[in-house]
Amino acid sequence: MDVIPPKNMQKPSTPRHLAKWVIPSLALFVAANSIHAQTANASVWLGTTSTNWNEATNWSPTGVPSAVNAGIDGTAANAPIITSAVPDVAQLLINGGTATSSVVIDAGGSLTAAGNGGNTGLFVGANGSSGLFTVQNGGSFTLTGGDFGVGRGVGASVLTLKDTGSSINVSNVNEFQIGWDGGGDGTINQTGGTFNFTAGGDLRIGAFGGTGHYNLSGATSVANFRNTRIGYGGGTGTLTQSEGTINQTGSDFAVGWGGGSGTYQMDGGTMNASRFRVAVGDATTGTVIQTGGTVNISDTLDVGEAGSGGPSTGEYRMQGGTLNMTANWMRIGFGDTGSVGTFTQTGGTVITDGDHGVIVADNPNAVGNLNLNGGVFQAGKIQKGGGNGSLTINGGTLKPVHDEGNFIAPGFTVVTIGTNGATFDTAGFDTGVQSPLTGPGGITKIGGNQLKLGSVNTYTGNTVINAGVFTIEDNGSLLFSINASGVNNQITGNGTGNLNLFGHFAFDLTNAAPVGSWTIINLAGIAGGAANFGANFSVTGWTDNGDNTWSFGNYTFSETTGILTAVPEPSTVALLCVSLGFGLSTVARRRRRLN
């Protein structure tokens, strides 16, 4: 019976070096194929007598293995079931023969593998053979060193942990791989119990051309991981969580690393992580899809972290649940050349640390996209870094966590408001938007205190004030698109919000009717029925008539009524009067002739 464990590999100090070390390490990894399980001091399971692990005649050579390698042959008559404490082994190899090998640790059962040194430990499936390993009904398995592997090379292998009180405890391992080496397919299904990984090398789900899966469900399931890499070094990995709790005890949790492709699907339960990273290293893809549950991040969230050697694409799709950042920044597009990061929210709640917030395109060579299309996005600040960054709001609600005049800081070329609009819930804080707002949608102001716009804004949807104060600052302006009579965007509200106009109005008359009336400020929707016009208020390019009206040609805007009107040009009126007079005199003459 052959087992092909990986050789130990040293990880780089920084992601920038990934491309330089992954390929040489892969060569060392493949070279390990010459290693065999059946060496001196090894026992092979025959299962000729029963399923009892502690039955000496089930083993070759005869005798229950102790402090030696224990190899499970899938062609045995019976598969072993452990129902009591059994002697420690050096390593457990579930990968022998032409059939799938299987081990079950059941109620009352426990097994420890010492895994002394490299190329020892636990291997579930390898060298073309598949393995099944199940821990259930309160059973336990402990690995204290060596390597941990599920699914190497050709064939699919599965480790199952289920039922309350069951546990797998892993410490001081060199390598922890689920689905690795070209064609390998490994899966861990956890529906109960506790998985403790407390010390040693990184957990890799899908590595070196293999495919790995970790599925966590069950309300009481707990998985304690160290550093985690989902999709590593050309592999493809998936972590799916629908219930239970994941505690990331190491420094970081990465979805996509060093040329791999990783996916984290969060549908329920709780994830507690320190640094959370999506798409780390060149030519890497990482995707997070959150539809429910709670993700708590105590350090940074970085989406898109390429080095200088190739493109990297990271994406976080926030569709439901809660993303809670208790400290530090969310950085979207964080890496060097070729780094693309995208965060798209369509539901749920995002809460960033009050002293920080979000940086879009942090690196000068990075691309970052923040799309808020639904749900609530709560932040200390949203700002653009030195790269190519975009912010689009198309149905989302933005909410500050403290007074911040640069809540949307200057730096974005434009902030696009989509047709579904943007809602600002100032929540009792004075909030400033200093980047220009543009697009076909409008904005709605809710919550106490003030929302201030301090740039040249060209969005063409309505401005709706339903609470607090809405202010156009001295350097700010609003654009009104004037079309057929009565057709235009306007400022309105529910009658409880106040309006300060210290900056400027701009009227786009390109498609305006020559005669008509347009409500620019619906004063019935403003508290007190009036707007507060500052001393520096103006209508760009129009004439101040000195009586609270502004005019341009035959168009007049009144601050008092909030209405824009257009009457015919004087020459048109004179021509009309002449025409009417001629018509009347003609009628009179005809009448006299008839008499």
C-alpha cells in the first residue's frame, strides 16, 4: 500500500514572492512520489476477523499497532470501527488497495497519531486511492505533528465530522492540505462537533492543481483554524458555511492565494477572523459570497492584492447578513499592478470601524470598485486612494458613525447615483459629501442632523428631505434638468426637513419648453414652507434681479415661490397682439357689412 505525503515547504515572508516559490515547491512536492507507507514498523489492516480495531488478528503482522504506521487497505473484508481508546500510532494512512479505504471513530472511541517528523501524520486518500474517515457520536481523533492530508492525486476522499461532542484536534503540523496535487479531490464535511487546528503550517483548501472543499453546517459546529488559504498555488478551493462558527485563530484568512482560485460562501452562522484577504498574489482569483450569517473582522479586509507580476481579481458580494469590521480599514483594490478589487452590496448590513472606513483603489496601480446597490453601509469614511477607484450607489443606504465633513471624501472623479437612488441616513451626525454626485438617480435624506454637499453635483433625480437638514455648501451646486412644462427634477420632502441653500443652482435648458412652469423647490415639502437662501446663493450664469428672482432670457426663477417660469419673448407677444388686433378689426368690418 502506497502513501504519497507532501514534503514540507516553507512559505514566503510576503505575498509578492509567491510566484517565485510556489513552482519550485511544487517540484519538491511531486518528487515525494517515491515515498511508500509500508516501511519498517508498519501495520496493515486486513479486517479478516471483525471491525474491531483492537482485535490483533485483524492486522498484519498480528497485533494491534502501537507507535507505528497504521495503514488501512480498502480491499479488506471489514472496515475498522473504533469504539474505545486505542493505542497511539505514528501515522494513520487511509489509502490502500484498489477500493476506497474507510475508518470510523464512533461513540467512546479515540485515536491519537503522533505524526513524528515530516511525511507522517494523517493521509485520507493518496496515490490514486480514495479514503473515507468519519468521526461521530462523540468520538475523537488527535494529530500532534507531521502532516494532515485529505484527497491527494487522482480520486475523491472525504473526512466527516458530525454529532455533538465529536472532535478532531490538530496541532504542530507541517502541512494541512485538503485536495492537493494535480487531480486530487478532498472534502471535509462538518455537521457537528469541534475541529481544533491550533498550531503548525497553513490550512490549504485546494492546492497545487487539486480541488478542496470544506463544508460547515450544524448549529453547534465549531471550527478553529489557524492561517487559512482557500485555493492555493494553482488549486481550486471552496469553503461553504451555512451554520456553526468558524474562529480564525491565526493572523489571516485568505480566499485565493498565489495563483489559486478560492471561494467562500457564507450563508449562515458566524465567522470570526483577524485579517481577511481576498485574492492574494499574482494571477489569483478570490470570491466571497455572503447571503446571511455574521462575519466579524478584527483587522483589515483587503479585496484584490496582486503583486507586480500578474493580474489578481478579488470580489466580495454582500447579499445578506452582517459584515462587522471592529477595527482598521476595508481596502478595495489594495495590491500593485493588475490588482482589481470589487465590493458589491445588494443587501444586509456592513459596519466598518468608526475611526476608519473604506479606501477604494489604495495603491496607485490598483483598480477598486465599491457598488452599493442595496442594504445598509455604515462607515467612518469612504475615500479614494491613489489608484483608479469608483463609487456607485444604486439603491443602497449610507450611514455615518460620527460627525464627518468628508464622509465621502474628495478624490472620486464622480460618484454615480443609479436610477434606484441613494439614501443618506445621517443618524444624528453632521455628514459631508465632497466628491461630485452624478447620474440619473436622486438622493433621499433621512436621520437627524445635517447632510452637506460641497461639490458640483449633476445628478438628475429628485432630492428628498425627510428629516434633519439638507445643505448645499458655498462651493456646492445642484443641477436641474428642465424639459416640457412641469417636467424636471426638484427638491421636495415630507415637510419635516430643513433646506439651506448657500451655494448655487444650475439649470439645464437644453430640452426646455419655451413657455411653461416648473417647481424647483416644493416648499410644501420643506419645514416651515420656506428655504434658507444664503448671501452667496446664485443661479449660475443668470442675472440677479435684486428682488429674490433670477432671470435668463424669458426664464425667471423665484426664491420666494421656488418656481421657474418661462413667458414668451416681448417680440413674440407684440407679434401676437398685432395678429390678434388685425383679426378683430377684420371681424368688425365683416359685421358692419352684414348689417
